[in-house]
Amino acid sequence: MKTVRKLDHTRYRVSDMEASVKFYTEVIGLEEVKRKKSPRGSELVFLKAPESNELIELCHYPNSGSVNVQEDLTHLGFLVDSLEEFETHIKTLGYSFSDGPHIHPEGGGFAFVDAPEGYEVEVIERRAS
């Protein structure tokens, strides 16, 4: 085969690894599956969503300086059962939506919450089929 087969992981560089891991595990609900150091000294943490196989790799590389995420540069999108229930959950942890929720007239919708480094995380409620 001459082309790729599937997505394995996506990397996001972070300045504060522990704050980022706490956000993605406690607020978003991802599972930490592995930690390791890269050959060049980066600290790596791999996370996954409960129903996904693809990983998110958080990378802390002190030699590169602080992370400065531009507005609307990139985001991760996750499915949720209910935007309303997710909003209640994040509020109990001191977070709020940074944009939305935007509810579609036919049902479902989306909203964003910001991770500690400024990366946007989109949560999506699909309309019932």
C-alpha cells in the first residue's frame, strides 16, 4: 500500500503539561493511556476518548518556549450526548463555554470550551435521527 491507512494520533504542544492533562481528563473526559519521553527530551502524554481509537498526544518541550495559540487556529471536536448536560458538568469545574451553545432548529448543536493553552475544544450534540 502506498497511502496511509488510518489516523493514529494528533499532537498539541503545551506549556503546562499537568494543567492540560487535568483539563482533558477531568473536564473533557479523556483517558490518559501512556506517558513517555521522546529521544529529544519532550515529555509526551497520550489521551483517548472513550469510543475512539485515535490518540491525542500532548507534548511539553521546554526548549521551544511557551505555547502561543492563535485565535481560531485549530480545534478538536468531540461528540456529546447533551450540550446542556456537558455545560452543567463543566460549570461545576469552573469552566464555561467560550462560544455557544449554538442550537440548530432541527435539533443538536455545538459549543466551544477553551483548554488551558488556548486551544479550542468543540463539543457537538448530533440531532436525533
